[in-house]
Amino acid sequence: GTAWGGGSQDTDTACPRPRLLDLPWEDVLLPHILSRIPLRQLLHLQRVSKAFLALVQLHLARLRSFDSAQVGPQVPRAALSRLLRDSEGLQELCLESCRDWLSDEDLEPVLSRNPGLRRVGLAGCGRLSRRALVTLSLSCAQLRCLSLAHCDWVDGLALRGLADRCPCLEALDLTACRQLRDTAVSYLAQRRGAQLRSLSLAVNANVGDATVQELARCCPQLEHLDLTGCLRVRSDAIRTLAEYCPRLRSLRVRHCHDVAESSLSVLRKRGVDIDVEPPLQRALVLLQDVVGFAPFVNLQI
């Protein structure tokens, strides 16, 4: 019995229990373990020891995608700076949860260090300015998708600069960018319409038929268009969309009161998803709400 016990002790001394950090960092820990741990948990892990801090920092430097919402609903400025200070290979960046404080000075160094960015989300970041867009368009030539929803500072000059310098742009969200006028959006269509697939101009009373018709003629690849609340858009513009945009898959025209069903019906027959129900169907829904039932009507007629 003593011999067996002594043998076990010798084995333990000769072969100490393996530790997590003894595994190869580049081949095992980073690609197969840390990549599966939520970002918020990694921030706790880096406090365990200096070795874990170095490991997490190496992981952050290799990130391809970063969404500040994964850290928390409100990310402090200092925390964001630490998280992204070594990143140079980001392809996707979403900073919408930093909207209350994010400034040009915070954003520009990140954009400059990550020229491979393809998707950027800045919705609601109202403290930015045209300067940030200039840096983005000059630094990130591969930019494909950009959200600027509810960024009141986006004006015609900013949009023109973006159109001139971003040859790969495919999707753009300009919801509630109320400074934009017909001329600026038409310029975007003329410069980048050939590859534009998704565009939101929602909640902008400045957008009218001329803009939508120019989009239709210049954007043959357009699949998604949001015109919610564009009060100046009329049926003629929708007919032009139906004629020139064969790939259109979804159209949002809620609160566009001058868009008639006669212009939408052509798109419905093609299977385009439209957020406004046909008048007869709306009437049946209202009738059911009021009296509790609705007569059967063949809507296919």
C-alpha cells in the first residue's frame, strides 16, 4: 500500500496538472475558446491575473466584429478606448450603445486603424459630425453597409462625400436624417446606384417623387426601400419603382398618404413585401374588430 501511494506522489510531482493557459494561445485558446465567450465575460476574465489580461488583450486585438451592446447598454468612454486600442482588423463595428457620448475624437482613431471595415453602425450617435464621415470614407474603401439612422447632423455635403469615396456601398440607413434634400439623395443614386441594394429614407418629409424616381432609374439592384413617413411621395414614384426595379423584395410606405393601391398592386402581384395592407383587407380587419366577425371574401379575385 505504501509503495502504491509513493508511486502516485512521484507521478504527481513529475506531471503537474495542466492549466488552461498552458494550451497554445494562437492555435487553441484564441480561435476555439475565447471566440465562444461573450465579450462581457471576457472583461471579467482579464481581471483574474496578468496572464489572463494579456490573453484577452490579444483576443481583442484580433477581433473581426465588435458590437458595444455586447459589453452593456451604456459603455463608458474609457472602457471603449481600452477595448479597441489595439484593434486593426475589424470588419464590423457597431457603436450604437455609445450614442450618448461618442464624438469624432473617439471614433476617428478606430476608423483609421481598421481600414478593412465593411459594416458600420452609428445609429443615434448625435454628437458626431461630418468630419467622422470624411474619416470613414477616406479610411475604409471596402465599406458596404452603413447605418446613420437618427443622425441629425448628416447633411447633403456629408452624403455627397460618402457617395464619392465609398465605391462598394450596398446598404445605407438614413432614417430621420431630416437635413437631406432631394438633390443629395439623387446624387447618391447617380454615383452609387449600380450596386445599392438597401436604402432607408424613412421619416423625411423632404423626400419626394423626384428622388424616388431617380433611385428607381439608377438602382437596378435595389431590393429593400423604406419610405415610411415620406409625405411627398406619390403613386407615380411607386409606378416608376415597379418599372425599373425588378429585384425589389420589400417596400415600406406606411404614412405615405398619397400612395394609392393602384400603384402598389403591381408590386404585390410580383410578391413584394409591402407594409400597407390592401384597402379591402384593412376594411375586413376593422369590421372584425368592431363586430367580432367578418364575412368571407375571396381576396384573390
